[in-house]
Amino acid sequence: MNKLFYTWKNLAKDAEILAQQIKAEYKPQSIIVITKGGLCVAGLLSQYLEVNNIDTACLYSYKGDKQGRIQAIKNPNPNLNSPLIVDDVVDTGETLKYVKRILPFAKSATLHYKPNSSTIKPDFYVANTDKWIVYPWEVNENDK
């Protein structure tokens, strides 16, 4: 499997780039984090964008590198003003589409977008890739 090993240094640089893109076009008043992957990204974006109203969409569909059906643990508040949906990667686009059904007017931001496998394009993203991304906040099987 072709992998991209993403570092904390990459995150610091890319979150700032992403925030500048967003500031140029949109003024979010709230952030909806798709957990767990979007937590670190959203934390930095909330500081760069000076947004304190943060909610979560607690969803999962992956077990390791295998994707299954989306499971919702918690849906975001559907009444948020000027929301920005944040995740680490838009891979198939299914989790983003799930949240967009709840907040259809929300903008979306992610570090990575996979155009060859996703059925939806985020409004803001830093890079596109087809590689499997290993983020620094993920627990490696060898670390257990």
C-alpha cells in the first residue's frame, strides 16, 4: 500500500495554509469536528479563525484500513450559525456527506482530499492525494 507519513510539522504548516484559504472566502461562527480524525485540525483552525463555538459529529466507518457503514454516536447541532465542517481527510466522502445532510449550508475544510475515491469535494483543502495517510495522532499497531 502506497503511504504518506504525515508529521506534526506538516500539520502546523498546513493548518495555517487552510485557515488562510478559509479566511479569504468564509467567516465561520462555529466548527463541527468529524471525530476522531478532525480533532487536531479543528483545534488549530479554531485558534487561527478565532472560533470558540465547537461541536462534534462523532462518526466512524473504519476499523483499521477497512471501511464499513457509517456509525453515528453523536450528531452535531443542526442550528449552528455559519458552520465549518472539519476533518483530516475526505477519502470516500461518506462522512462529509452524512454531516452535510444535517447542515446542508455548511462549508467544509480538510487537510487532504482524495478526488479519485470521493463522491464529494470539500470547499477548502490543502492537498489531494491517492495515498493512504498515516497521521501522527494515530496509534500505530506497533506502538500498542
